[in-house]
Amino acid sequence: MENNEFKQNRYYATLAKYNTQLDDAEIAAKVAKLIAEKVPGNHTEEVKKLLFHCIDLTTLNTTDNDESVMQFTQKVNRFDAEFPDIENVAAICVYPCFAEVVKSSLEVEDVKIACVSGGFPSSQTYIEVKIAETAMALMEGADEIDIVISVGMFLCGNYEEMCEEIQELKSACRERHLKAILETGALKTASNIMKASILSMYSGADFIKTSTGKQQPAATPEAAYVMCQAIKEYYEKTGNKVGFKPAGGINTVNDAIIYYTIVKEVLGEEWLDNQWFRLGTSRLANLLLSDIKGEEIKFF
């Protein structure tokens, strides 16, 4: 019992090093001001090309099958030849059972294979199943794993079990990236988002990600701002650099530029490449291509 109390207290002690008591209205006002002042200046072709290069091109549909995922991958293969002036997407993101299909179909370099895992999208299954699913995805070709934190455990204050799950899944990933999805719409408050961000990074997450896209609200500028502040403070205190990924609800080019602007203003230029910044979306790819080329394009 004492050992469990010590572990639990360790996580509370970690949180105590940060300002986690945030005012939602104050955050909203800061974000609104930042968007109004900074976003218009980032509507440039250079920024839009970078945003395209940061996309995790995603298909997470009930109707996905080997053939559809293969065709999806082949579009990425053809992209360089058809759009030689734009760098390809950062990754293809699929369910674990399609990792091998993407691996065997992908012909271009520098495009990662990402898999959602660990009981996605609810995280409501046994830790043994989460570890096994993650290990199988990695064995079949995944370079990156996107998991959902145990939101229910977090909300009831069981930080120990939530964090130890992340640690075990990071251990399964070894040197490959683990992205921890906070499902910020379920966390609701800025204070909860800050706490979940810090605990996820402390537990070994290489990226923190807003949402699954399966629950509303998904990504919001306010959640992104808090998460980027958490990354900044964590980096200043520990020297550990963690990436950021908004996902879900990125429906327009302007939405994407808002997230770019938040990363730029809070974290700085060194986070603005696809090693540290990703966008989880599929619809955005055609929107960015159309905007860059000045005509409607439906490539993906």
C-alpha cells in the first residue's frame, strides 16, 4: 500500500512543479488575440507547403480493407511525380491490421507508417491487449504508434495506472515514436489538458496529440495553446523535446494555419518541421493542394 501511495504521490509531485490551475476564459482570450494578430501573416505558399509536409494522411474507416488501403498508399507513391515542387506527407496513419499492407505497398522514402493502437479510440481494454496490439503493429511495419491515454483513469485521479500504461507502451515501442492522444474534448478544461499533457510527457510520450477525431469536440485552438505551453514548460524544466499533433476537426486551410501559428508563437521556429509538428487529417491534403495550385484538386 505504501508503495502505491508513493507512486501516486510522485505524479502529484510532478504536477506541482507546473502551473496547472488555468482559467478557461483567460486562455480563450489569449488565443483569440493571437489568432487575430498573427494568423493573417502566415497565409503564405511557403507555410502551406510546410503544412502539407506535416500531414499524417489518415484513413480510419469501418470500411477500410486491404485493397482500399493499398490504393490509398499508391496515391502517396505517385505524389512526388505529380507534384515535384511540394514535399510529400509525413506519414500514412492506419489501423494496426493494415500496417503490413502499407509496408508492402509504400515505395517512397521519408514517409512514415503510423498506427493507432492500444484500444483506439476509447482505450477501454486490457493493458495486455494494448501491449500485444502495439507490438504486432510494430512487427508488421509501423514506425510510429498513436495511443489514447486512459481518460477515465485520469479523470478519477488514478494517475499512477494511467501513467504506467503509457510507460509500458513506450517500452514496447523502444526507439520508435509514441504519440499520446489526450482526447481533449473529454478532458473539457484547460487545467485538465495541462495536467494530462505533463503526465503523458513525464511517462515517455514522444508526441502529445489532441484528439482521435472520433469524439466531439476534437482539436481546438484553445487545447492546442495549452498543450504547446505544457511542451514549452516541460522542455525548459527537463531538456526533453516533445512533438505536438492536432487531429480531428481540421476542416479548412485556415484551421491548419491557426495551429501552425500557435506552434510558431508558443514553441518557436525549431518546432516547425515534421519531426516535431504533425497534423492528423486526410481532407486537408486536397484543400492545401487546391489552395497552393489555385484550382480544385482531388488527388487523395
